Amino acid sequence: MGIGENIRLRRHMLDMTLEEVAARVGISRQTLSRYETGVISNIPADNVEALAKALDTTPAFLMGWEEETSPPPELIPIDSDHFKKIPILGYISAGLPLYAEEHIEGYTYTDLNGGAEYFALLVRGDSMNAIGINDGYQIIVRRQEEVENGEIAVVMVGEENATVKRFYATDSTITLMPQSTNPIHQPQIYDLRKIPIKVLGKVVKVEFSL
């Protein structure tokens, strides 16, 4: 695994938030999130050392150097059955498969299992901030083609990028309802006879990440 994946997995193992680790290192939450997702891969040496100290491990372990891959004795063993590696999708467009390389900005881990398929999505904008899905946060999505009315879904509208909204359907219309403190965001109502709507999945978890 790369350094970003090692940082994120170790943080999850210690049950620490991005804010907690970033505060100990002296960097912003956004910067730490970019380290974890691989958006920033050239991490300064002093930050690697500070991260290792904050995460109670060694720089060699975070760097994944082969000669020092054995974790220190106090490191909690990784339960591969408990954590599942899933892709982080920076955006989703209608012309490409869901897991196309152009969509994937990195990988993360989830403890959600049960045989379902999951992906993470980076949230952009404030259309769902009233329920805690803020700009820059990361959501975990269970891939499914149908959701119940009132559930939070990732939806493809025509040929546009995917959007995250509260979902309501009738026989002929789909309403995508924002949950925002910003009045600029209004309900989006679509006539299914004119615009194709595709549900990509249900939002099952919100994380403080990119």
C-alpha cells in the first residue's frame, strides 16, 4: 500500500478523526485528506515524522518500506475481513462505467460489509449541508439501482455528472430535494418521459474527508 493508504488505515485503526490527526501534526484537515487519498503524494519528511508520531507508529511503516513493513508490537493487527478497500470517485459522468479509471481519485477502506458493493464519493458544493454532508466531505455509497422515497441517493441525471440529493419518485416524475442552508438550492423535478434518471446508490455513511 502507498503512504496515503497506510495513514488512513492506521487512523481508522486508532479510531481518530481527520481533525484530531491534523491538529496533532499542525496541518489542515483538507491537506491530511489529500495525503490519504493520494492527491498529494510527495509529503514533506517533517510531516511524515509528525504523522508517524501522531499515529503512534514509525515513518518506515507509513512509507511502506519493505525492510520495515513489520508493524511495531503495539500496532493493532489488520483484520482483512473487517476492512474493505473501495474506490474514491471524484466525479461520475454518464459516458463512462462507474469504476472507470478517469473517475477514481484514490482508495479508502470501509468496515461496511455484508456482501454489498460500495464506493466513496467526494462531495462538492453545499446543497446537502443542512444534514451534515458538507463541501469536501466524503460519503460512502452502497451501489444499488433503487432507493426508497426520502432516502439520500447518488443519482445520474441525463448526461450530467452524478448528484447527491434526497430522492422522491412518482410514476412519471423524480424529485431531487436539496437539504441546504443556502436558499439558492431548490427542488429539482424531472419528467421521466423527457430526462432519464438513474440511481447509482444509497448514501450509507458520511465521513470528514475530501
